[in-house]
Amino acid sequence: MKFLSILLCALIFSGCSKERNFDERELHLISLEKFAGFDPIQVSDRYSGNETGKVYEGLFEFHPFKRPYILVPNLAESLPTVSADGLVYTFKLKKGVVFHDSPCFKDGKGRELRADDVLYSIRRLADPKLQAKGWWLIDDKISGLNEWRTKYASLDHSNYEEAIDGLKKIDELTVQITLKKPFPQFLYALAMPYTFIVPKEAVDHFGKEFLNHPVGTGPFILEKFEQSNEIVYHKNPTFREKFYPTEGAEGDDKLGLLADAGKRLPLVDKITVHIMPESQTQWLSFQKGKADLLELKSMYERAVDKSKELHQELKSKGIRLFMDPMLDVTFYAFNHENPFFKNRKVRQAISLAYNRAENNKLFYNNSALEAQGVIPPGLGGYRKEFKNPYTKFDIDQAKRLLREAGYPDGKGFPEITIETRSETSARQSIEYFAKCMEKIGIVVKAGINTWPELVKKVSTKQHQMYTMAWGADYPDAENFLGLVYCPNQSPGSNGANYCNPDFDALFKQATILQDSPERSAFYEKMNEMVSLDVPWVFGFHRTEFYVAQAWLKNFKQMEFNHTQFQYLGVDLEVKKELSKKF
């Protein structure tokens, strides 16, 4: 046992005896999943977004503290001017923004950001040769862009110099984008990693290795990238003058979140991200003070008691607990291209056999809300009173529907493989789901994948079912309803490859409306319509739990957190003093 303790200590960040550095402001973070690479147009998950957001930037970002969430200019000088018909957006870029120093540039020195870079990055997102995971975001939105994409789909090379009606450079720092139809979420799209700005020189210079050699304008520069071990960043010495906010939400000042108001960003000199898929290893490293922040998953009970308070041992070390409802939904998605899942009664039967109440107790400590549809609470279109009749636990009805579908007691129905992550809690969730399905005669097994492998299977339709969660990309229900919109099929966000013409017709009407009671009514109708069709086995809207060390400054839970890390700080005096307790 003594040897095992020594071994664990040695494995966690190079050993217990290693001298801690109290002179450099360094963040130690944990990523729960392996990371496939830094190409913004392929960033389709939260883990990738967190890493990409350290080195790349978009025209806009969400304010780190204000709630409800608001957009603020980032690479853009200000919010755009918009034509009366809501179609023409004109953006001014900030002066003096430069890309990271890189061998892709002349003399290795980063050059200034220009309008051409914005237009080039949008063309990359649309390029049919690149099969961007983020294409769904701007599909059929920008005038002439779909036609350009279609033209080059069957040719060897895409011509980025060819004029596109909706993409124009007015001058070196001014871009004009013309939409085909109103798209009220357009500015939100320009704050997402998919639309982060990349320089053509880097793409050309690094070729297929571009995803491993990010060259952005962001606050940090990649120093080391070991996909299965760690990622190291250092502060960008040429980062423009950007300052910590002087305002936040009500109460933020008392929480100390504005103590660094006016300071130049970023606040730390270095970030080390440790890749740790296993929850036990994550928890051990945090307990030893080797990680500054940890999202609690299966280690919840190790940190939190029945009254949802931190255990006293953790409080004595100054550790803090953060918990907030998430704008998210978990689900088990059917691949609707599989003929067995085209039968609605099969889908309804499987949903009815899933015991959500027990699952909530086992995996979420009864902190999650059972999902009745696609849209989470807090967004227009969610109706608290709506109860989906197929999300209740009813084995008798499930058996009846399965029998009516032609599979009495599951006879004749094939074994189902549900693709999931390799993390322990993910495997255990599938095992529980399988036990539920045994009651109606359906056999389920888990397909175990790394995170990049799972994303690849979903994006290439190589699955029977898969389980995932979707967190909001922006605070609008359109982002969730788009998960079941037919044109967004894989490699887009509709990994279930679900199609419902009636739903799609409503989606097209609703998503050109500005935020209004009329649009919320559309969203509500669409949510309830598609929910009854059971494109997924709906899971939960979760509560997010984090623990943070006392020396970590300025952390506030944030749905759209890929730009958050430049605002985090480390109090070295507090760290030096409290580290004696670890």
C-alpha cells in the first residue's frame, strides 16, 4: 500500500517532492478528454473549444461576468452597423492586432490582422474539401457562399480568390457580410470557435500539421502539445492592449470578481493543461493542490455532503464550491439512417424503458432535471408545464409498443452498440442503460472511444446510437433545435441524422424572427412536436459543479467559457501559505 501511494504521487505532475514555483503566475487546469487539434473549423466540443480559445479569437466574445449573457466586441472595434432589412453587416476591425510570431511569416514576426483574414477564415469554414464540422453554423446564411461551396465540391481545388457576393473587403480593416435572409443569431456565430480567425500563411506553411501548430491573435501561445499527456501555453508577448472588465453582474464586486478591474490581460504567465480522462486521477491531483480548478463528475460525493456543502476538510484548505444550472441537455441519439430506428414505436419503447429517476440518483446525485425535450430551462421555448409522455418510466407500455412494432419481448431486434467515451462514469452509464433495456428484451453494449474517436464516428455516421451532451453555443434555443434540423445532419450538429419535414418548415420560419413572444411560441411548438417523435432518448439538464483552490482568482461559471482563461488569476501569496496544508 505504501508503494502504491508513492507511485500515485509520482505519476501526478512529476512527483510529490518536486519544488513548487511561487514566483510565476501559472494556471494548472485539467481537461477531461484528449484533444484532437487546434483547427477552429473542426472544434465541435467544449474540450476543444477551451484549448482553441486560448490561442485564437473571434470578432466577438461573451462578457465573462454579466448575466444574462451579452456580446462584446473582441477583434471587432465595435458592434457592426446593420442595414434596415437586417441583411448587410459592416464590421470595423481593431487596429494593431497581430498574429503570434511564427515561422510561417516573413522573418518569423507576426503581422497585423486584416480584413482578408476574416474573409479567408469564413471561406475555410465553407470549403467542401475541408469537411468542416462547423459548416452547419453558416450553411445557407451568407449570400453566394453555398453556391461557391457547391461549385468546388467536385473540383480538385477551391478558389479562395473568387468573388462571393456576401463577402466583401471595404478596406484593410473593414469587412462587409451580406446575408441571404435574416439570421438573428449571426453575431453569436461570430463569437464561436468555428469562426475564429486564422492566417492563410499558417495554413499554407504547416499544411496537414496546421491543426498542431496554431497561429492566432489570442492571449496565449502554444508551447507544448502532448495529446495524451499535457498542453502548455505561455503568455503572448505581442498581445494587444486588452483590459480586465470594470463591470459585472450584481454582486460580483462583493465576490471580489472586480478586484483586478483595469489590469492588462492575460493575468497569468503560463497555463498547463493536464489531460486526465479518469476521474480518480483528477481528484487526487486536485486534492494535492496540483490543479487549480476541477469540474466534479463522479467525484461529487468525495467533495460534497448531503446538504450540498463542501466537506469540512476541503473548507479548511480554503477550497470553494461553485454550482449552477447548465444550459445543456444529455441524450442517447438514434442513428435515423438505421432502418430499425425509423420505427417510431421502437424509439418510444426504448425511451419508456429508461428509468431516469434512478439514473439521476446514481449519476447526478438527484441534482439534474429530467429533460422533456430539446430546449433547456432558461431559454425561450422551454415550457415548465410540458411533460413528454414518453419520458416516464413505464415498462408495460414499453413492452406493448415494442410488440406493436413487431419485436415481442425484443425478439428479432438486433443488439445495439451505443458509442460513448472511455471515461469510467460514461461506461457505467451505458451499463445502467443496458440493464433498463434488458427489461424489454433489448440487448445493449458499449462502444468505447476516446473523445476524438467518438466525434469522428458521429460525424461520419458510423454508429447505431451514441450518447452525448450538448451545451449551448449561444443563449438562444435555435442552437438546440438545430440539433434535429435535417440539413444539419452529420458532419453537422444533427448527429442523429433525424429528419422531420413539418419541423424543418417551422424551423425555417422561426429562425428568421428576432427575439419576440412570436418566436418563443414557435420554439415552444417545435420543441414539443419533435419531442413526441422521440429522435433521442432524452436525458437531463444538468447542474454543473466545480471546486476551485483558494488562490484561483476571478472564476465564475460560464457556459461559453472558451475565452475565460485570460481573466483568471493566481494569488501567489495565498498559494504559498495554503500549499503547506496539502
